[in-house]
Amino acid sequence: MGSRLGRRFAKAMLTLFTLLWSSLAVVPTASADEQCLKQVFGRYCLGGDLERALRGMPAPLGRQSNGDSLAMVFADGTDKLYLLAYKGRIYKVVRAYAISTQLRFDDIYNDLRQIYGDGEDHSRFPSYAKTPAARLASIRRGEGRATHRWDPTLEWHIELSWTRELGVSLAYIATALDAERAAQAEGGL
């Protein structure tokens, strides 16, 4: 029992340290044409130039483009990292965790809550999913999703999600770029 509790505490502290470090990391000097809204996971410049971010990185595991939008998937240890760009600028950085459990989701949620406050619950579940077990089952079937959102600034926001497609994932999103991309996609341009 004590060993399990010790591992949970160590894992929680590691997650907290990682989140704090990535939140407090010093942003490298950006060129005049680059706008870095937030340094994400210690190395990606949200709102920054995609080509600059890709220098020195290994080849992506996957790549998909649609007009001015580009999505790339990279291995990040056992996790997967998604870089999404619009018109050459990074609008979203997502880490999808290899291990998707209630404990993992709760640990990340609690760490984010300590840093950014309560956030907003944007979860969607079917009407029958009233208990935690039923909600988890609906996520696994693809009928529900757990999502919490924090808006530390008007320029970017954070989403912690648990879906069937990605499992537990943490996303940093450039608000204006994401809205511009969505408007272009919905407008059929």
C-alpha cells in the first residue's frame, strides 16, 4: 500500500514539475516576424513559425495537410505529440498520453487547477452516463468526452481532454489562429 502511494506521489510530483517547468520556461528570442504566445512543453512556440520549430527534429510519424492547415505527429517518448499549423504558424500543440487512465486524467487536472484555477467543464456525456463508471464507459465507446478548459489569457487557452480517439490529451491552443482556421474551414475557402 505504501509503495503504491509513494509511486502515485512521485508521479504527481513529476507531472506537476513538468507542467510548472513548461509554464515557466524562458521563451527563446523570437525573430521580428515571429510571435510566440506561449512556450509549450519547453520547446514549441505557440503562434510561432512551424519551419523554425521543425529544425533539428526527427521526421514525423505522420503528416496530413488540407489547404493552409497542416498536422504532424511525432513520438515523444511513449506519448504522441501533435503539431498543428495554419498558414505556417503553430496554432495547437497536443500531447496525447500513452497511458489513459482516470488517475492520469485526475493528476493532470489537479496540477492545472493548482496553476490556473478551476477552469470550465466542457464535458459531454450521454444522458444515461450519470456515474463515473458510466461516463468512462461512454468515453471508451466514443459516445462521451471529458474536457476541461482554462483561459489564462485572451491569446491562448488550455484543454485537457479524454476521448476515445486520443485518450487523455493536453492541448495548448492559440485562440485567434484557431478561430481564423475554423472560419476558413467552415467558409469553404
